[in-house]
Amino acid sequence: MALRDYFHLFSTVPGQSESYDYILHFLGTTIPDLRDYPDLTKICDWAAYDDHSFRIWTSLPLDEFEQKLAQLTPLNEKDYQIDYSYNFKDVNFF
């Protein structure tokens, strides 16, 4: 675990202290509104990250989150990618 992961221990957002932090990036020009999928809020908290991405906080490991996202939304897996947010430290994300 990297040092930046320990900062979640001091988070002021309830539930983020023991959450995984992902970036959900849409590859196309049409970006869905995640508010259209209210069941998604049962498994994660999210916030807009940029014009094509959302920051996701969830208690689910990546593989489980990907499965739940596929079940709860009609989104095509080829239209997005999900990765840990810390993998993009010191790089220009897309």
C-alpha cells in the first residue's frame, strides 16, 4: 500500500476510509449520466472527475465492481475502462 492510500484514513467523507478508489473513464464522446442508474449508488459513491471520467469510491474490489457495474447498467464494456486512481500519479490521464 502506498503512502497516498493512508490519507483515506483521515477522509471526511463517510465510508471512504475503507474504500477502493477508481477512475471510470469513458472512451467515446457520449458520456452517460450516472444519475440515470440509481442502483449504482448502492455499491459506490462517485463524483465527476473530468469531461470523460468519474472518480468512484466503493468497498468492492475491482473485479467485483466491474461485475456489479455490468449488472446494474446497460453500459458496454468496450465504452469504458476502470483502473485504480493511484496508477495515474504523475501522468496526464488521457
